[in-house]
Amino acid sequence: MDEQADWSSLQLFLVLAEAGSLGRAVHQLGQSQPTLSRQLALLEERLGQVLFERHARGLRLTAAGEHLLPAARRMREAAREFAMSLAAREQTLAGTVRLTASEIFCAHFLLPALRALRERHPEIQVELVASNEIENLQERSADIALRMVRPEQPTLVARRLTDFPLGLYAHRDYLAQAGLPTLATMASHQWLGFDRSDQMLRGFAQAGFKVGREYFGLRCDNQLVVWEAVRAGLGIGVGPEALAARDPALVRVLPEIAIPPLPLWLTAHRELRDTPRLRLVFDHLAGAFAAPTMPR
């Protein structure tokens, strides 16, 4: 078995060990479950040992698998350090930058900034990860991130660019039918929120309103879908003031409910900040979203 195959097999082993099931590993590796099953069977055959026990809820490491796990993790860490060291030495602007931000930020705020960047530097390719998941910059899931939370890792550099004021909004057609909400009547209105995420529940609690998941009659974890539901007149939802200002059919409601603004943080790995291509993209985004120049 050649070294490349060894490392590829160990990557499969690590993902399966940490995911705990073939089904969850499918989403991380982008391969079908039958393909992963065959690869696992081949790995176990080559090693001459059974690495996982199958049970009703997924996979459990055998004693042989537990013995292999620490060494596999050390190999992964060494590979990450090697890749980081190479990336930090790249001096050319030509190449790819992997950038991540939330779905709604990507769709409504980031694209104009990327257009200007691509016009000035077509040699820089952008891989855009529109996701609300926190991509791990240390593991190179992304090179640069725009997030609404400050990163805690000491190996990351972070710059706070601006704050996004938030408000409660509804379509004028919804208000014509349901009436303008007040603090006394808000419980009788249709509310739009997230499904698995507890962000809205925590926000309401901070504002002094303890509500449950069932308070939101339409729930979806995709921020774009929830915002489009507000624009479609399905009920009341939370959104950035800068975004609501673009749609004259939206009306600000319940302004007496104080909603803390969302801070926008620009982050990158400390080593990669010194790579010319990444430094250029980092500085471009910092300038595009600095408080005085933030696009509306």
C-alpha cells in the first residue's frame, strides 16, 4: 500500500471515528455511504484488523481502532502544520482564497465587495462557503471568515469592522391583514424563526421575552429563507436594518424591543495573514466593510 493511499485511508478512519457513523461521514467526505463502506472494508483488510463495531446508532471503535486513533490524529496535525507552512510561504497573488460567511451576508452584502475584488485582481480565485456553521480556520476549512462572533483561538487574527443594527420587520400586506403588533398583542401574531438554532430564543430571552420554539409558526435554519418569508408576508421576523431599507414594502414594528446589534468580525489564521494573496483579500474586505463605508 503506497503512502498516499495510507494517508487517504487514515483520513477516512479519522472522519469515521469522530463522526461515529457512516451517515454523518457522508456529509463531510462528499462520498456515498456504499463507497465509504467499501473503503473501510478495504482498510480493515489491509491492516488485518477490525477497526469498528457496527451497532444500531452507528460505529464504535474496537480496541484496535482505539490503539490507532492517537497516531492517526498526530499524523493529521503534522499534515496541517505542513500545509500551513507551505501556504504561508506563497508569495504570488495568483491562486485561490477560501472565504466563508453566513448565507444572508454572502447573498446581500458580500457579493458587491467580491465583484470589485475580482475586477481588480482576476488572478485571485475565490471559493465562497455560504454557511452559518463556524468553519475552522485552524484546520484550513477556510482561509478567511466574516462572522458575527469573535473568534477565541489565540492563533487567529481578528478585526472588528462594524455593527449591524437589527430590527423586527413585517410586510405591509401582512400588517394590513393582522394589524400593527404591540407588546400586548404580539403573542397573537405570526412569528418567523429558526428551527434547530436557538439564536432567536436567546435573543427574545435577552429582550425580556421567554418564549419556546413553538412560538415561531414557521421555522427554518436558512437565514435567507426566513428573510424571504418576511418579504412574502408570512409574519414578523428579525433582520438587519441595512437590508430592510432596500425594500419599501417592509415596515419596522415593535421598535421598543431593544435588539443588540450584530458585530462583524474579519478573521484569518495568524500565519496566513502574511501570505500576500490572503493579506490583499483580508485588507480589501476590511476596507469594504469598515463602519463609514459599509454598503447598504
